[in-house]
Amino acid sequence: MLYTVLSCLGFLLNGMGAVLAPLQKDLGVDRGQVAFYPTLFAAGLLVIGLVGAPLVGRVGRAVTLRASIGGMIAGGLLLATPVRILTLAGALLLGIGGALLIQLIPALLGALHPHAPAAAVGEANGLASAASVLAPLAVAGALAGGLGWRAGYLAAPLVLLAVVALLAWHVPMPDASEPHDDAPTGSRAALIGPWIEVLLAVSVEFCMVFWAASAVGDWHHASAGLAPAVASLFLVGMAAGRSFAVPVTRRLRGHRPLMLTCVAVAAGGFALFWAAPSLPLSGAGLAVAGLGVALLYPTTVSRTVAAWPHAPDKAAARAAMASGLAIGGAPFLLARLSDTVSLRTAYLIVPALLIALAVRSLAART
């Protein structure tokens, strides 16, 4: 059940990049204004980062899970309306519902697999990434068939979430017992480094997720249906990378070798995507970049949760806050810069973030 709802979230979150261009056309606004939709989604993550841990402690994980599913369903329905203010509220609700889920999953998987948390989170995100690959393809198919982006983006995940919502009432969910009301001072300091890594890793991921379709459309004149399909190659690379989470994390033992390898692969793929003279080469670069980015989030978020072993739900809430800042910050900045300079120049944010992540990994304690 958890894998299913996480896959629906992956579909909705990663599919948002495919709908930004048609949404921009529907609204008649520039790229910076339509970038406000994923920013609202990210605002939900920030809200839960602040209040999520006390909420879980008060109502329990089972109720929190049901609330997250309900929020995503309601947000998707509002996003499908023709009223702009309601669509904005829908993006915010999607973010809040998704943030509750993002907070729950790492803490639960860390408790279930304490000796391999990064591998467990990687496997869960691998399935979600596989589902997210379908999102831009579904949007592309719906646009090509004249059905509109809403049919491709919202129909399948909302139906599936509604089915899971019915099942969720009958599935028990163990609640965490946290012996301390707050983290010791030393533990708080230990959280800062991993938290920064989550911020940087998620920033890289969603700069690619949200604007790759617009990039291949601008740079290689791909059609409205072809652009999201090519951009989905980034998600294909991420799904492939996360499907090998267990053997990769076992082979590259230690945080530093794993992170530096992932950063190097991501940087090589991005360089090919950015500089490629043709659409096929650019698509290949996206796939390689996705392969490199794949394990950055599972690795960094599992380290963040492990930094507070006495309070995993609180640590997961802080990680959700980092994700919210990343999703709402870096892609939005990229969009605003693209309206001032160009999308190609603005996309140089990504290698800057990768360099910062590599520096942070080199400076991190083993």
C-alpha cells in the first residue's frame, strides 16, 4: 500500500514538469508565472516540515497516511478545474498531501530496515520513479489525442489513490515512540550537513524534472507531444538507477564514494543534455543524468533520518522541509532567470548545485 501511494505521488510530482508548458499556454502567462505552481506544491512541503512531526505524534501514522491520500485526491480535483484560484489551491493541497507521505515513508522504512535504510528508501523510490516515467508519456499521449493534459495527468493516479484510500482503513500502522521531546544540541548539529545535502540533491532533481521538457522544446524545436516524451528519459534513468539501489549501495560502501560517483555520472549526463547538437543526443544525456541523480535523494534523506535515531519522524519532517525549499526554490529561480537571460544559460544552475554537493560530500564525516 505504501509503495502504491508513493508511486502515485511520484506520478503527480514528476508529471508536473510535463504539464507546465501546456498550462502556460492555457493561462497565457510567461514561464516565471507558471513556475508558481510547483512552488505552491513545495509550500506544502514547507508547512509539513514545520508542523508534520507534532501532527504525527498527536494523531498517529495511520491517520496521517489517510490525510495525505485525501489531500492528494482533493488537490488533484481542484487542479483540474478551469478556475485559476482553485487550481492554485489544488497545487498547494497536492503539496501538503504529498509532504505528509514524504515524511512518513523514510521513517517507516528506516524502522523496518535499520541496517540498510538507503537501500530500502532507494527501492521504494525506484518503484515510484518507474511510475513517474508514465506521467509525461501519459500527458504526451493525451495531448496528441486531443484529450488535454488533465486527462493524462490526473485520471489514473486519482482513481488509484481513491482505491487505496478505501483499503487504508483496514491496514494497521505501527506508531513511533519518541522518548525525547526535542533533539540534543549535538544531534541538532549532526543534522545540518545531511539536511544541506537533501536540499542540494532535490534541487538538482527538480530543475531537471520541471524544465527538461521546455528545454528540449526550446533548443531542439520538439513538438508539444514529443517534448515531454523525450524529457521522460530523465525519469527512465532515475527509475533504472533506483532499481539497482541495493547492489550499488553495497558495492560503493560508504557515503562519500557513493555520492561522488553519482555526482560525476549526473554531471556527465547533464553536459551531454545541455550541449548536444541534436534531440537524440540530448535525450541520451537526460537518461544518463537521471541515472546519476537516482540515488542522491535516497542516500541523503536516509542519512538525515539516521542523524536523529531517537526521533525519526522529526528528522523526516526536517528532510521534507529541505525538499520543499529545493522544489520551490531552485526550479523557480531557473525559470525566472530564463525569462531574463535564456533557458540554456539559466540551466547552468544545475552543475553549480552538483559542484556544491560534491564539496559537501568531501567535507562530510564518514
